Amino acid sequence: MKKEVEEQDYMVYNFKWKEIKGEWQTLEVIAHKFYEESDRMVLFKQNGGIFEIPCWSENYSDLGEDWAEKVKKQKNDELETNKEGDAST
């Protein structure tokens, strides 16, 4: 019996960053997370890989409209899921 695996549909956005005296860099990602205890930013790539930026406090970031759309969609999806859960109780 074959089990069908549903492929997740991730929204991709451009994560832009630069060191204080460096050049802007851009990477397409599906998520990012800051680890305060080790001062590093981890970027999660669409292919399942990660990209780590050490010494994050020495960098700047620029998240654009594509990131804002991702956050808006996630929030709407979350609200819709909560509505469905409330309706079944």
C-alpha cells in the first residue's frame, strides 16, 4: 500500500542582509529565525537546507513586500483554521 505524501506549499520570499560595511546579499527562503543566545540568524531554504549568518548583531536586514505577503497569508490561514476548529466544537 503506497502512502501519498502531500507536498507542502511554501511561500518563498527574499531575505536581504548586509554586514555593516559590506554589500547587500539576497537569498530566497521559506523562513528565518534569530537565535539570540548565539547571535545568529538561520535562513531556511526551499530545498530543505539552511544558511547561517553568524554575528547577526553586526548585520542589517531588509524584508520587503513579499515577506509581508507571506506573514499576512499565514495569519489569515491561522484564523481560518481556528474558525474551523471552533465550528466543530
